[in-house]
Amino acid sequence: MSRQQPAQSGIAEIAGSSETAPGAPTRQTVGAGVLIGLGALMLAALLVGALLSQSGPAAAPKADDTPPAETFNGRVFSPTRAESSHIEGDAQVIRTMLGNEGVFSVTTRLPLQQYPVIRVDLTGGASLRYFLFWRTAEQPEQQFFAPLPGAGRGVSWHAFPDPALWNGTATTVAIGAFGDAAGAPITLHSLGFHGDSRWVRLASVWTLWHAGGSWPASGINRYLGTPLQAEAVFPVAWIGLWAFLATSMAVLWVLWRRAGRRTAITAGLLTIFLPWLLLDRLWQAQLEHQIVLTEAAFGDRTQAEKHAAEADAELQDYAARIRGKLATPDARVVLLHASEGHNYDRLRLQFHLLPANVYNYGSRLLAPGEMRRGDYVLTLGALPEFQYSLRERLLSDGRHVYRARRIDAHPLGSLYLISGYAGRASTQ
């Protein structure tokens, strides 16, 4: 009995200690998982940042290189398109735009190829579109321009990697703002020209990811997160790569150290959740920007003003005009357009022509048997090979000739009523 008692008391001590702190092992494993996850995310971020900074037509300089820079304060710019303006400290302010334009301009002599990235410090109306304009000593009569996605909300960075446009010696540089500013002043604090480096490349990518803008129709099914011209820096792909690398690093560490299940789950969730949270925040920022654009375009306006502000207002009015000239609401209309496949104008016009039975076929008249008497042909835009004889009432596309009567002529297109097939064109 005397030998068993110390053993029993030792067991009691161990049991008592486990009861006093039952959550300690769990906290330790979760804490280890958090540290592993954060460490993997940091290492993966450094790797992705290095890869992202090297994306582009040429390799960026080494990190210790100091890229050249040239900065102009806003006060040195002249407001060449403005009704009223003034200088405020080092900033130039356009208080009232001239019509729907506001332009800041400065004369300089700047070798553009040395400065492939610019830094714009500019604030203005949320719905305005901004462009950079420049002329060169080599081509003084040619005005070049490029959009500045993401500008107007403070500091933004913009890369110009195309050597076909961004070369020579700039003699005039201007920043133009276009749209309805709704009374908001436009303030240019500074414009900087910067040489290539890893940091300025990353800054220009971050600006693109926050640029926002009007969403394309396909945006309901996919998230781009950056303007279409920046195909190499879509945030979904790069943030997905970040999550993949971080998760792989965390898994390898867990396997190497033989960490517990809770540690592995915590690290894995963290390396997936935080990149997803960043991607969701970028999407939310784009959504908020779209709401601001919509409010600026349609807020506090009458129904007629809202209609006029729509992107396809002209096509809507034209569709209503065409529907009024059809014999029946569901008449068969063959819609022709010079574009390859479908494009925005022809698809939107087809939609607005409903309930008409629109056959959105290409850019050629259909073969005999596929078009019949009573069908309408609507030519949208210029079709150079089409000819119509008003005296003979013959419509030809260079291959087929149909007897047709022109029902309507409009700057956007022409509407014809088919009465029969007249044979093949004589030029065939």
C-alpha cells in the first residue's frame, strides 16, 4: 500500500493539472497555426511581388538602383480649358470646366523613354474621365494621348510600356478631365515622371486594381478588377497565386514539423481566407465606385434626363423609330452590320427591337429562300459593298440582288422591305 500511494497521488496531480487548464493545448496549436499561416503569407507575398514587379516588356532595374524622376508642381500648369481657375498653394485648381472639359497644360523638354511611369496627384469629380496628352519635338503636329484609369482620387501611378507611343522628347504635356463634374473643383497637386523600378511597377499595378470604371456586360459572370488593357495584372490570377503559394508553404511546414491537425487547419484556413478577403475588398471598392458613377449619371434627374444619360440612348431612340415603321410588332427583321460576329451596337439594337423577330446575321444579304417577301432588312452603320437603286428599287450586296423598297433612311442605318429575289449581282 505504501508503494502504491505515491503513484496514485502522482496520477491525481497530473489529472488535476489537466483539469485546471483544459484549453491550453488548443490555444497553443491554434497560435502555432496562425504564426505558420502568417509567415507563409508573408513569404509568398514577397515572391509574388517580385514576380509581379518583373512583369512587362522589359526587366525592372535592381532594387538598389535609383530610378530618375522629374516632378512638376500643379502651379506650373496652365488651365487651357477652364471657365474659372486659381492657384492654391502648389496646386492648380479648375473651379469651373469649359463645357465638359478641363485641361491642365505645361511646356517642357522631357525624354519620355527615360520615364515609363508617371505619378499623378489629382482630385476631382467622381464621374470624370482623365487622359494624358503629349506632343513631341520629333512629331510636333501629332497629339498623343492615353487614358489614366484610377486617376482623380488622390495619388495614382500609370505605366506606359509601349515604346511605339511613349518615345521622343515631350514638348507639351497636359492632363484632361472630361465629363460632368457636377460643380466639383478639379485640383492638380503634382505630376511626376519616374524611371522603371520594382516599386513603381507595383504602385501602377495597385492603381489599376483600384481603377474601377463601368463594368462590361460580362461582368455579371466574372470579376476582372482592372481595365481590359491591363491583361497581365488581373488581381484574381495574382491573388490566387499568392494563396496557392502560401498554402503550399504552410502544408510543407506542417508536414516537416509534423504539427497537429488543429495547427494544420488553422494555417490552411488563414492562407486561403486572407487572400480571399483582399480580393473581396477590391471587388467591393469597384462596386462602390460603380455606385458613385451611377449616382453621378442618374441621380436627381428627370426621366427624360436619365434616358439621355444612358449609354445606348441613341440606339433606344432608333429602335423605337424602326418599330414604328414595321407592319406588325413581330415582323421578321434581318439585321446586318459590318462587324465580325456580334458587337455591342448590334446586340443592343436587337434587344431594343423586341418583340420584332430579329435575325442578327452578319454583314451579307441571305441567299434566296432564306429571305422572303415581307421581310425587312436593317443595315446598321456603313456597309460599303451595299448598293441601292432608288429608281429600280433594287438592293444589292455584290452577290445577291433583291427587289426592295427603302422604308427609312437614318444616320445610324437604313430599313428596307423585301418584295422578292432579283438574281445574282452582275459583278459575280
